[in-house]
Amino acid sequence: MRYFVTGGAGFIGSNYVRGLLSGQWGNNVSGVTVFDSFTYAGNRHNLDECSSESRLTIVNGDIRNPQDILEALPGHDVIVHFAAESHVDRSIESSSVFMSTNVLGTHQLLEAALKLNIDRFVHVSTDEVYGSIDSGSWDENEPLLPNSPYAASKASSDLVARSYFRTHGLNLSITRCSNNFGKYQYPEKVIPLFITNLITGKKVPLYGDGLNIRDWLHVDDHCRGIDLVVNGGRAGEIYNIGGGTEMNNKDLTFLLLEKCGFGEERVEWVEDRLGHDRRYSVNWNKIKNELGYSPQESIQTSIGDIVAWYKANPQWWEPLRNITK
């Protein structure tokens, strides 16, 4: 099977690609094409571990450009669509690129998949489309109530994707994940930002009262769940992928301080982010019961290894810390 992976040089996409080519997940992988526009978050070095793999093709292309897609897509069996602008703070500062990439880009990709009769399409989304939940957990039937421009753009792309199943019969499924963490995560995200700040002698900025809650999902578990959906998910269905470890930002911060050998003096309390969702929590019984998914990592047991990786690989993250679009 030939995989077409958009955003395959980003954090989650590159992890998925490395796993496909190493046999960590994926069945009968005859080829993988990484289709990435290499914006600030797309990094060729994320693919260094598999750069000599003969089954890997890397294409510099933009999902907003139909010609780029139509030149690269023929001959593939499945599209796994990661490509997206994803940082909430950036979407608050400037949302236009989020709308053009996440909504219009997804539309162009769906059009190409339909035109070329691609067998399978998995659209990778986020739990942030649901909004905020005070108690309990969202299942896949919850209404979409996004609270940031980023989340709104992803919710919009989900609806466009679903329409191509309903209208055109495209063999498409949608996944919605909780907060990811792992190696090669761009250092604007909270965990690598805090780790690299601590390594470089800076304080860590903790929003508001620090009690916003997230469900933390190891990127390996996320990618394993995605590939279960690729190979066994039902057309037209949505699958939540959770990590099973809820933690508020204050507890996360102090866990990172402990692993890095520092105390509360390295915390800088800052004004809360606009529209900051209080709590995310997904119910992932559907993917568990239908496809046998369960997370194999937890943030408590694996964060030490993540901290050690960032300490050992400053040559990867140091050039990225001051990059802007």
C-alpha cells in the first residue's frame, strides 16, 4: 500500500512516517510520500532517521495548490492528512493562514482524492473542535463548539471532510486526538517550550491559575490509533483518540520542573490566554471497542525519556526557538 502523508515533516506526521517505514505500525507499506510545504514547523531533519529508505519520497508541495497535489498524488492508495496550522496562540494573533490552510487546503485535497479515485482518506483532527467541558468526556456525537480560530478552522475542515463522504461516498474517516507530546515536537508547544526554557536557564510561562486540564497522549499512541483507523475504521465515522492521562497545567509544570531538576522559582505566572478552554476530555471507547486501541504510554512514565531526548538533542531544537513565520 502506498501512503500519501500530508504534513509528514511535522511533529506528528513525521512520527507516523518513521513508524510506517520501520514497521512499528502499518501493513504492507510499499511506499510513503511525504507532502509538506516546509513552513516553520515542517522540518526535513525530522525524517533523518529514515532518509536512506528507498520507499520514502519527499515532495515540497502546498495543499492549497491543486496543481501541486495532482502532480504528486497519482499512484497512492491512502491519504493520511496531517497538514495543518496548529498553534492556538498564533491563530489568535493572525488567523488568515489557519483558514486558508486548514479549510481551503483540506478542500483541495478532498477534491484531488475524489478526482483520482483514492481508495482511503483519513483526516486527522483535534479534540479542540468540541470546545471546553467541565465534567465528563466528549464522545464522537458531541456538537462542535470551537473557541479559538485554530479550533474553528479544524472544525470547519472536519465538516468539509465529512461532506465528501456523505455527498460523494469517499471512503473517509476522521480522527480527533487529545494533546500530543513526544520527541521532535516544535518548541512553541508547552512541553518542549518548558523543557527547552529550563535547559537554557529561562523561566516557564504558566497561564492564568494553571488549572486548565488536558488529556495527554503520547505521539506513538496517537499514530498507532491513526493506523488502526486507516486499516480498519469505518467510512464516514469519527474516532476519538485519547491518552487516558488528564493533568492540569500546574501539575504538568511541576512534573517538568522535577524532571529537569528545578523548583517553583523557575515559574513565571502570566496573564491567561484569550479564549483559553478550561478542560478537554475525550471518550475513546469507540476506537477501543471497534479497533482494539488502548494507549501504551502515559505522561508520568514517559516524560523522563522525553526530557532526556531534548537534553541530548540541542542541535535539533536550538535553531528553531527563534524562528517566526
